[in-house]
Amino acid sequence: MPESFKDLYSSLIKDVFIERARQQLELGKDGLELARSYAEQGKPDFVLAYLLLIERSDEEKREILAYAYEQRAKNSDEKAEQFKQQFRRPFPLIRLEAQKDRTAARAIREGQPVRIATTKIPSSDE
């Protein structure tokens, strides 16, 4: 049996996001609507917090979370292009993070675990 959405992705979220989402739900906010809104903005941490607290199919949750990662990748690409024009030099680390987000989105859609790693910037000692 495949792992559940919660089993696969709950380790990606910090408690502060869950607490914030829980407070909003206690105020009567619609968790699915908020998750979709944050997905449009490319904020997968907030999206994941709401999705872990609401009742929906794992497939629907995966689709919304994957979309959030894709939106964040799109936003990052746009920011990298804007910076490139403004500062007249490329910003490859922003593009790399966007690629990682697209990879995460693919894994989520396939029901696979996501390994979120930050980009290591080499020190001057290396």
C-alpha cells in the first residue's frame, strides 16, 4: 500500500506553519480555499500546512501541493530574469532552486517522497 500524503510530506513542514493554519481553521476559514490561494502565490509551506489539516483525497492534495511548487518555480524564474535585466548578470542559484521546485512537483504528483535540500554555497576554503 502506498504511503499516505501525511506520511510522505509532514516532515517537510515546520510547526509554525501548522499552528498558523490551525488558528485560521479554528476561526472558521476554509482550509481548501486557503490552500488553493497560497498555491497560486507559490507558497508550498502554507499550502502543505492546510492540506495536512483538512479532509480531502491524497490525490487532490498532491495536485494542489505540486501546483504550489510549480508556481514558486515560475516566480523564481521571473525574479531571476528581472534581476538579470536589472544587474546585467545571471543568477544561477535562483534558477537552480526553481529547478528543484519543479523536480519536487513531479515527485509529489507521482506520490513519491520529496527531498528538499538547500543549495550549498562553497566556502572560500574549498
